Amino acid sequence: MIYRRLRKFPLSLNPRKTPYHNFLFIKTPTGLQPNRTKEGMTKQRVAIATFERLPDLIADDQLFLREVAQSGLTVEPTVWSDTSVDWSTFSSVVIRSCWDYHHRHEAFLEWLARVADLGLSIWNRPNVIRWNIDKIYLRDLQEKGFRVPPTIWVEKGGSIDLRDALRSHRWRRAVVKPRVSASGHRTLLVGDGSVEQEQLDLIFRESGGLIQQFLGEVETEGEWSLLFFNKKYSHAVLKRPKSGEFRIQIEHGGTFDLATPPRGYIEVAQRIVDSIEEPLLFARVDGIPVAVLILGFGIGTNTAIFSLVQAVILKPLPYPDPTSLIQIFLTYQGNEDSIDYPDYSDITGAQHSFKNMAAVASGSLDLTGEGNPERLKVDFITSSMFAVTGSPFVLGRPFTENEDVPGGPAVVVLSEQFWRNRFNADPSIIGKNLMLSDHTFQVIGVVPRQINWWSPCDLYVPINTFELFYPGDLRNRTEHIAACFGRLNAGVSVAQAKAELDTIHERLIAQYPDTDKGYGLSVVTPGRGDYTVYDYAPAIWLLAAGVSCLLLISCANIANLLLARSLHRRNEISVRAMLGAGRWRLAGQLLLETIFLAMLGAGLGLLVAFITIEAIKKLSWQSLYRVQYRLQEVGLDIHALIFIVLVTLLVALLAGVLPALSLSKNDAGAGSKDDRNRTGTGGKQRHRAQATLVIGQVASACVLLISASLLARSFLATQNLPLGFDPNNTLSVELVLKAGMRLRRSMPRNE
């Protein structure tokens, strides 16, 4: 909600629509308490300050005067500018309807100071009145962190080029008003070239002024006024301009209706009132219900998280027939481990379930001789790895079986990301030599980054070159350095492949009991996502549930706004009903309007989703290395667009059905009876529906708050787990003497 005003004068209400007894003072403030004599006679005389056009106040005020008179106070309406009034005869002054102060600004301030010098209790207090008369107070509220419309301030006597101002701020329309103004006085709705410069200069000449971005929600949704007495919330009204008008004041044809705002609006308005240190007899906070922003945030966050779920959990690996990809592990006492290269070779030669099998050993090498030295992540792979993944080449070719042999040529394939970052995507890189940890390798190809899903990588070299850096390790059965992958033959199931692998492994255990005994084999299907994301899936689904709950809160919020808006449209609906429109036709029309609102929210949601997705892509935590490449693929693809369409329709149904049915239920004559839905069955049903929505919002918010609190508590608990040693004044240093480190080592042998 964007707050436009904080007012110090009570609101003038239509007495026919809003009985004053609905918002009498909660308690009489300090300074208005009657002092009594022993006989119980009052000694206090209170002036209700008004202006000369309303010397006797309005009809509503008479109810108030009778109520206050019963408390023992003598209350008299008094025109503030009447020079014949002896203000010293009063003990207190309540500023009620001095609504000409902007025409006689200096005179009003002088009167206020003169009355204050008499020692009278003035409500609200003079310093509050002086601060609030000048709209510069909006800047003070903004500095306290409250949202106000984007504003350009113009000093007294200043000037500004309207066209340049609108163009530089990208505003289609704006509202121009003096800094001291009331009731829409000299307030203009302007567009590029729609007002003469002389008119602006006239507005700014007397007291300065401001130019605010015009918010279209004023025309479509209206403006909320939340009223507080003694800083306690009393009630609210929804104000709407007449057709073709942007000002919501009664003087300009606006209408006011009692309504129940969403609870969040009340809470923020309460914070605004509480931020003022002075006591307040009365305060009114005006704000605009930015429904599109509410929907946009709800739809946008849901779309972003859906894109995350789609890319990380639901989307298959970016390879041909990803469900036929298999990864094979050794297992030891329930833990998974890599395979030693000799076992891989034996399994490859004996199996018949796989079309291709491949092995990968991960490590790092130092690049020198090409600009600044750089340590690179390297995968030592068998030549069959490219056939297993089926990845295309950006440039060049893969290395062949003849190159992947002991003593074979030292060749290297670059990842596309490294090629672009280090060599600026130079196509002439093929055939050039790179110095990797004191060994020369020739570049023969460039592959896309999705060649591997198991970890980020810069280079791919033949696995037999591993011997150049770790002599003897590759063919040592105690060194479990290789991740093993395979692609199933057509018609072969995972269970069949697992059975064959178990048979082969049993033979290896019998043949090499010293190194293989105690180990088992397990297979997973990374193409189905049950390996690469199983550590992250619960957290991602939990996040998705959280933003779904946020969307429900947004829908309840919008439904509450639409119910409140329905008050203003009862006459319109009644006319339509009298012309022959049935209930379902009326409900359908109202639902279509909600769909349009949801579509606007969806448009904003796309922007929110895009910003959120870009933030997700910037995540580079080490703990996310398995899905790091998938985070980079999160985007607004066709699936996300279909999702946002479905969510938009869902939002329209959730937020629009209840208001549509509630409003269309009224009979043809209901609209002409203004009090029927306020105090009768219709009003009770509406308030019951609003109460239900508020309960749902609070319940959903509690779920989110409790979940977030538990998550934060768990995080803090993990930060305070005992480490087994005192980490204070302890420095951890990692020294790497040479590149080529393996990521996995063998587990303890079962001896």
C-alpha cells in the first residue's frame, strides 16, 4: 500500500451513509477531562474549531456534541477566524473543520500561535498541525521508511519544466498540487503538454508545490482512509472518484463507504501513526491499495520458484534419451565411492547391458604460458564419454580411442564457458598448444558446458594422461578415482543391468579378494534426477510451498479489496439486474474484471520473476556444485509462461469468485436501499466473508512465520555445533604444492 496523506483534521463524511456513532472517540484525551466542583458542575468549556461556511458543523457532529455533553463538558462550535471570539474563555480547542486554512495559510498559523499563547489545550497540538499543513511531511515519512508516491518537490517561487520532468521520470501522468492545499484545491492531473507552464508557476508561487506520479489505482480501486483516535485504529472508509474524475473528495463528486481494509494496511498505518512522537487526538492515514503490486509479487515469486523447480528437479538432463544414462558406484558399509580404473576396465569388457560405458577422474591442472597463470578444473575422461553423453561439439572433434591409450598424444577439449571467458570465443583456438602443469597439450575441440552434470569443469583430457601427473595411480586397484557412467542398450531395464553388474562384480571379488572384498555395486539414474538433486529437492519443494502460501495470502488480500469495492458498485449491479442480467451473468462479468486485474498482475509478475531468476543464477555457493549448471539454466521458458497463465487464472478464480457471487447475489432493489447491506443480512454476510479471508491470511502468515523461525533456529543451531576443538585464534591454511589433485580417494580396506 502506498500512503498519500496523513491528516490532522477529522474527515467530513456523508451523514446519510456513515452514521457518526460508528467512530466516536475511544476515550476522552488528556486535556478534555472535565473538572468538577463539589456540586458536580463542570468548569471546562471546549471550542470545536470550524470555519465560516460550517458555523454549526454538520449533521454528524450533532451526534458527537450530544455524546460529549453527557460527560459534563460544555462544547461549542466556534469559527476560528471570527475576531469577536474571546478564546481565553475556553479551556480547550479541538480543531474539527478548519477547512479553509489553505486559503488563509498565514492567518491560520497566526491564530494557532495566538491561541497556544493563551495556554489552552489544543488538539491536535499546534506543532503537529504546523508540520502536517505543509505536505513536506511526506518526505519525513519517506525518510522513516514508509512508501509514498514518487515525488518531485518544487520550492516556493520555483519553476520546473513539466515535459522534461515527466520524460525523465517516465511518468505518463502526474498530479500537481501546492504544498499547502486541501480538498483538491489547485490540484491538477497533467500529462505531457496537457497544462500550461503559467498554471504551474501560479501553483508553485505561493507556497511551493509537488509533482507526484499519478497512480491509476485511484481511478480503478479508490483510496483508503484509515482513521485513528488517540493513536488507536477505529475504522476505515473506501473513497472513490466519480467517473471521469481523479479527485476523490466529496466536493468533486467522490463517494465514501465504510469498509474493512486488509489487516496489513491497518498494521502499516498504525506504524505510521506510532512514528509520530506527539499525542494525537485524531489522525487519518490515506493510502492506495496497489492490487497489481500485490498480485505481481505473488505471481512473480511463484513463477521464479517454478522455473527453479523445473530446471533443477523436473527438467531431464540435456542429453539424448537421458533416462537411459546410468551412474555406477562402489558401496562400502552403506557409503558410495568411486570405482578404481582396473575394475572399470574389467566391467566394461564383460558387460552386455550398456551401449557405451565411460570413466571420469576429476582433478586440477595449472595453465601457464597464456596470460596470467590459472588453476583449472579438469576431467580425465575415457574417449567414450562423449558418446555416452551424446553432446555435440561447438568446434573441433573428440579424442579417439587411439589417442586415449598409455603414451598417446596429449590432447585437450575445452568447455565452451572456459573458451569464451579465457579466449574470447576465438575460433582459431583449434590446433594451438596449452601448457598444463609443465606438459604440452594440443587443443582439438570445444564442447558445451552440459557435457558433465556432476561438477563444473574447464578442460577434458584423455584419462590415460593421468599417469603424467600421478604415475601408477590409474592402474592401482586401491585407488578409487573414477566415476563410472553408462548408456543402456535399447530394451534393457535398470534392474537387468544391475543384475548383470552384480554378477560381474562377484567374479571380480573372487579374482581380487584383497582389494574388492567387502564392496558392492549400486546404480542410479541421473537422467531421472534422483542423484544430482536429491540433496536439494526437499529444500526446493519447501521453498515452493512457502511461495504458494504467499500467493494464497495475496489472493485473500485481493478478494478482501474486491469485497470492499463491491459497496460502491451495488447500484450499478442493481441496474444491470433490473435490465435482465441474471446472477451468473453478473458473476461472470465481475470475474472477467478480476481476470483482467490478474493479467496486469501477471505482467508485473514477469518482471518480478525475471529479477528473482537473475538473483538465483548468481548463487555460487560451493554446496550447490552439483546443480550449479542447472541454476544457470533457470529461465522464463515456455513451461514458465504456461505456468504463469495457469497461475493467473487460478488467482482470478480464488480472488474473484467470492466477491462476484457475493455482489451478484443482491436482488434488483438492494442497491437503492443503502442501509440494507450495511446493517442487514447482506452486510453481515459480507463482513463474515471478509473476516474469513482475514483469518485465512493470518493463518497462512503464521505458517510462513513459524516455518521461517524454525529454519532460522536450525541454521543457528548448526552454526553452534561443537567442533571438537577450540577454533578461537586458529588459522586454517591450505598449501597446494602441485596441481592434479583427485577429488576422491579410496575408502579404508576391509582387511
